[in-house]
Amino acid sequence: MIADRPYIANKIIESVQTFNQLIQELDADQFEKSVEGKWSAGQDLAHLIKTLKIIGLAFILPKVLLKLLYGEANRPSRSPEELYEKYKGNLAKGGKAPAAFIPKKVRFAKADELLQQHEYYGKLLIKRLNKISEKDLDTYLLPHPLIGRITLREMLCFTFIHTNHHYRALENKLQGH
């Protein structure tokens, strides 16, 4: 199934809200605690915000610049399921977030501000999504550090896949797995 704009918008909002609800349930220790070198919940949140900001910027670049920098697709966009499998596979091979996306330590005092930012940047991305044609979503490419060059549509799908991945990882950390 190829995800259309309404589906993508709904999934992005849903993933942001679900992740934020989990964060809102945490106390200071749960929010700040890092176990066995894994990120804290606050760091996960900060990482997701950085990701949304960067992806959002790509959607305001002129199409001619996107084409010049990253080219145009020579294949159809993949489904969210196909993207998730590729992402999981590359993580299993040792793929990690690039240095620019690795968050610093995050204090609980910043939680409310970060939750607001997460929601804001999610909504901003959807505003930008709604200004792009379905055709353009499948035409222009962006670089992804683990998956390679992917279409704008795939990057948007990756956004909710990525948020849901961090949600599941955080749930597991909180349950001590």
C-alpha cells in the first residue's frame, strides 16, 4: 500500500501524540534515566524533535534545489512496511543515528517545552506536506543516513515509523527489557 497525504498526516499526528502521552506519564527519574548506554526518555524526545526539524526544512527547499542536490526517483515509492523492514535491517547491522542527531542530556525541567516542540514540529511538517502534490512526493529524493536516498513520501512515512520505533524502544526500557 502506498500511503497518500491524508494517511501520512494522520499517522504522523498519531505517532507524535502517542509518544508524547507516554512521556507525560513519566516522573523525573524515568524521564532522565539512561540505562546501559541507551538514551533517556528525554533524549529520545529531543532526538525526535531534531529529526522533525530537519525533515521539515527539506519541504521548504525549492524543487529545483532538491533535484540538483539529490536527484529524482527512478522507482516508485515504497510502502511504510517495506521502509520499516529496510530500517530494521540496517539497525540490526549496527546502524546508528549520525552525530548531528544524537541528543545531549535532557533535564525533566525541559519536558513540557520539549513536548510542545514535538507537537509543533509534527503539525508544521503536515502543513508543509499539504502544500506538495502527490506527484512531487514520489519524484524528489532526500538522503537518509541508514536507508539511502528515499522519496519525499518515504521520508514522511519514515517520520511516523521512526517515532513509533522510539515509542516501542522506550516502552521496553521502562519495563526493564
